[in-house]
Amino acid sequence: MIGEGFRVERAIEIAAHPDRVWDALVDEPSAWWGAPYLLLDGPSTIDLPLRAGEPVVEHLGDASALWGVVTLCAPGRSLAWRGQQGMGSNAVGEVRVDLELVPGGTRVRVLHDAVLLWGEGTEELRRAYDDGWADLLARLRALVETGARHGAAGRNAPVAAPSAR
């Protein structure tokens, strides 16, 4: 029997053209994606491929961890991947990141849908991923707007979370 699911929806505006935001999102994920949102213990790197069917993988030396598999790539507009998303073997989900040109820059929206295949704790998991996506989006904004690297390839520190949802 499949358990409960959840949806996290977060959005943030970044003062840059979608092309720059896209480049930071897919070419520099280790500059904004970092601890505590990693599966491997150490300064790992993240590969966000641009073809459906290719794996989203975290690397640390000879070790690797699978986050999911790309399900959608529309360069400059949308990227989605499906898998365990670091939620453990009892869960599966899909993350979709959409970019939209808005006055003054780019609106970045993350939708994270997930379902627990068994067990409990859906609300706690939803809250944790909601907070995590707020932090990661703030790190992405800091990278694009100021060059600050808060991911595994930089300070690996959180920044002030955005208030927009």
C-alpha cells in the first residue's frame, strides 16, 4: 500500500536574466547545492545533466550517490528529475525547476512532489524539504547576484531564506 504524499512549492526572484540563472543552476550546482543537503559526507560535486534519462549524481572521490533521473529538460526554462531525492528507500519524488522572465529578472519556482511508499512521517519530511528548498534557492540567488558560493564548492553555508512561496 502506498503511503501519503506531499508537495513543496517554493519560488524566488533573482535579479538576473533567465540565461544567467539557468547557467548557474545547471553548470554550477556545487556552488549552490551543499550541506546539509548531500548524501555523501564531504565536499562533493553534483552533476545535473541536460538530457532526459540521464542520472543526477553526487560524486565524492570514487563514491557516488544517485539523486534521480532527468525527466524533462527544456534549456533555459525547465529541468525536472525523479528518484529518491535523498528521502530514503521508502520514498520517491520528482523535483521540477521552472524559470520565468519577470520584470527585474527571473522567477525561479521549485515544485517537489513526493510519496512515501511505506511508513509515516510525511509532514515532517515535507517541512524539512520546504526549509531545504528555501535555503537552496537563497544560495542560488546569492551565487547569481553576488557570486557567493554557498554550496559544496564554496563556503557550504546557508543564507537567509527567501520569504516568497
